[in-house]
Amino acid sequence: MPETVGLSVSVIQPGARLHYAVPALLQRAGMLRSFYTDLCASIGPLRYIPYLWPAKLQPPSVRRMLGRQLPPDLPRAKVRHIAGRHLASCARRMLRLSSEPKSSISQLLDLARTRHWDGADAVYTVMGNDDLDFCREAKARGCRIIHEVMLNPDIGIWLNEEHRLFPDIAHDISTLDEIQRGRQLDQQKYQIADLILVPSDFVYRSVVALGADPSKVRLVPYGIDESWLETQPRPVPGRVLFVGTVGLLKGCHYLAEAQRLLADRDISCEIRIVGPAARGIDQHPLFFGPNYVGQVPRSDVRNEFLAADVFVLPSLCEGFALAHLEALACGIPVVTTPHCGSVVRDGIDGRIVPIRNSGALANAIEDIITNRPLRAQMSTNARARAQEYSWNRYGERLIDALSALGH
């Protein structure tokens, strides 16, 4: 970890993205003033559930929620949460007691606003442009803004285009006017931010093309918990794994077509798709072929990785798919596209294939699962590659990027 800098930071982050890596790493560097989040299982009302509800009786959704555990070195005294209000809002929504309950993001920003972000020098946000007004207020009070761009800002354009290609797939995507309005808000956020963090070259190019000042943009690829590097894979030959939401954006329909192509070639393989299906589209003929496992608890996802022979993510647009690192850390060759922000190297630890190309996907999968010496070499290279993107290395890159604001 680099030397700490004279900067105190309040992180505002709904959800458990990266398993709370950012606040934990800032705490380790002596830079964390406070951490604002919606709910986690370590504090607040959720911490009592395991005592009242035996784990074997909990549905998967509850088990996933209870998986939101803060890192042990993140002081609970620095955590500000809205768990009670968030759960109450969810209950009102389910019972239809309130037609428009206040969103968790709005509640979280209200809490941070009330506390004046605990007097931090900088606010670190990961909420797109939902907190634009809040950032304006903080900026006007002399607070610096650190904005992390998790997703490529072109994602709406790509998804809209895909739905025009497959109009019979149910969707609720934004109109082109709404997408353009969102991009204009992104531009305003870029102007307000003192520092813009991006996870991949793919996102960097899009952010700069949309108008961000390149001098404010820093590339900080994500990292993975070192425990993944200590796993003992048990790959099932011919088992192909996908992890993510089933839908057009992730390219699941192209993977399904690749499965059918491989079946026509008498190539023995099983494609397992792990994750929730958007509006049940896994039942559509376009998606026929793979084994749709559904959404599973995080602990079960790791077991899926350990049993995989190849990992495939044919997305049309990502920011930086952490699943790539998880696969690489388990020694699994990865097949993906140039639009995934991946650290995979074509021909070394996996294959990079064009988007919307089922034939190329099928060829890449076939090459790896049928050429066992190639698969073994890629597996060795994959684990070595993942070591370059550990959680500690991510922390070094993150603190180095923030150091410019500490002077």
C-alpha cells in the first residue's frame, strides 16, 4: 500500500459492490472519514436475522442479503446506514402502502447531507448522476468530488441498438431521448468532479469521448480478494460457465446460439448460465440451449467457478467485469469480447472474440475444451494474470490515484 496522503474521504455507496473494497482500502490507508451505505448484515437490524431464522430455512434472497458482510478491519463506528428506513420503504412498496416511497439513494444522500458528509475533504461517489445535486452542494462548500464511473456511459446506446435487432424480446429500456438526457447529466458530473476513476481502457475512451477532461481521468482497474487465488479448482471437462443477468446486454442469446452450433458439431459440452433471468426471457427460443441455473448465493457461485472448464462473457458493453478476475484466479480460461473491459489476453489466458458473433464464440470454446494442453497452459497463465490484479494491487492503484488530491 502506498504512503497515505493528507486527505479525508467520505464514501457514499449503496450496495456491497466489490465487497466494500473502497471504504476498507481507504481505512487501511488512513483516509476514510466515514462510509454511507443502505444496509449490510454486519450492523443494523439484519444482524439479528441469523439468530431468529435458521440458515437452512432461509430463501436464497435472504442468504444473499445476509452475505453483505463488512470487512473486519472496517470500523463500525465509521459506518452510517439507513437499513431501517430502507427495509421499511421496501415493505411499504410490497404492501402498496406508498405509491412512490423515497428511494434508498435519496435517503442515503439526505443522511450524508444532514451530517455534512462528516466534514470530509472529499466525497467518493459511485452513483452515476443520481447524486448530481448533492455533488453540486458539496462542491460549493469546498468539498472535492471523486467520481467513479463503474459502467461504460455508452451502455444505453448499445442496449437500445440490440433491442432494435430483437424487437420481440420484452424490455423496459430508456428511449433515445432519455438516453441522451442521461449522457448530458454524465457530462455535467464529469465537469463537477475533481477526479474521475475508470476501471478499464474501454471505459476511459468512452468517458473522454463524452467530454471528460483527460487530465482528471485516472485508470484504476479493480482487484480481487486474494482468497480466490488460494482456491483448489476441480474443473469438469467441457463445462462452460456464464455468471450474470440473463439478457441481451450480456450476449446470452449469442452464447445460446453458440451452444446449438457446438451441438451440431457433436462437441460435448454443458453451458451453465448462473444468474437471474430478465422477465423470463430464458424461455424464449432465442435463448434455447444452455442450462439456466438461476440466481444463487455468493458462496455457491464460487463453487460454480471451481467446477468450470471455461468461463464465457460475451457482453455488448461492460465497465470491468469482476467475474473475469474470479475466473482467472481459479485458473479458468476466459472467452470474452473487447467491450468487457477485461484484462484477458487473447491467446494467452483466453480468447477475445467480436461482439455478436456466435460462430467465433463456438470456435473459441471448442478450441479450449478439446485441446487439453492449450487449456492447461491457459489455466496456468490465467492464475498468474489474476495475481497482478489482487485486492492489494487495487488498493495501491486507488491510493496512488487519490494522492493528487491530497496536495
